[in-house]
Amino acid sequence: MQKTLRLSAPYFLLPLMVQYTLAQSPEVILTVSGKDSAKAREKAMDQLMELMDEGKLPTELTDGFGPQHFIEIKDQGAIASGDEDALNQAVQVLSSLATLKLKAQESRSEALEVREQIDILFTDDLVSEEEINSLKEGFKVLKTYAQTNMRYREARSQAETARIVLDQALQSSPEPKKAGK
């Protein structure tokens, strides 16, 4: 005998739901109505705060945890900490962090040299047109470095979650068998 699933309303009228979990506690599932959006993540954040206030959250969250750190659960089978999407995203975030760190390091010394030259603008000393033009070119270097450095710092805070996801995936791997035992 075949079972049939009967819905009281057509499936397209059912409310859309999205689920989130935390890298630190993949067993915690927060469900909110709607699709993945800033508003849905804020609702999930409210649920998370309630869990924390009630002492029901098994994990201490570091300062700076925000809605952007939630991991969306695509389907029920993806809840495990070995979730490939979360792992792929974690590796991508860490790769971006490495690239930004390298870019910031490469432009730092040149940017600091330009920064020292800026002080000449605040003195009563005469400045040549050539020095001013050199400074104006240097402003581009400063701007590029400052933007890269800001992106690096932001990516670094997001990479903390990615590192946790990666660590959890690495811990779940089976131990290699030793020969001779």
C-alpha cells in the first residue's frame, strides 16, 4: 500500500522557511520564516539571543558574532559538521584572507612612506610642485592600502568562523590504521 502525503494547502502557498546553524554548535538549528536574507538572519539572531539568555546554548560565542556568521542549512541532510557547502565556503573565506593579507603586506611599506610625506603639508615650509604631484600619486597608494587593510581586518574576523568549520571537519576524519596491530 502506497502512502500519499496530503497537504492542506498547495505546496506553493506554504510559508517558506530557512534554517541556520552555528559553526561552533552545528546541533543548534534556528528556523525562521522567509528565505535567506538580512531580515531572516536578524530573526535568527533574536532566537539565538533568547537561547543565550535562557542558558540553553551549549557554546560560548566570541564577541563579534553576528548574523553574517550563521551557516544556512540547505537541506536536512546537511546538518552534520562535515557539510560540504560550509566546508567549501570556509576554505574560500580562508583563501580570500590569505590573498588580502599578502596584498596588504606588499603595499604597507610604500603606504607608510607616503604617510610620512603628508606631514610636509602641515608645515610652513615651501613645497615644490613636483613634491605635491608626488604626494598626489602617493595618495592612490595610501587609499589602496587602507582599503585592502580594512577588507583584510573584516575578512579576518569572518575567517575565525571558517577556521572553526575547518577544524571540526578535520577532527571528524577517521584515524589511519596502523600496520602490524
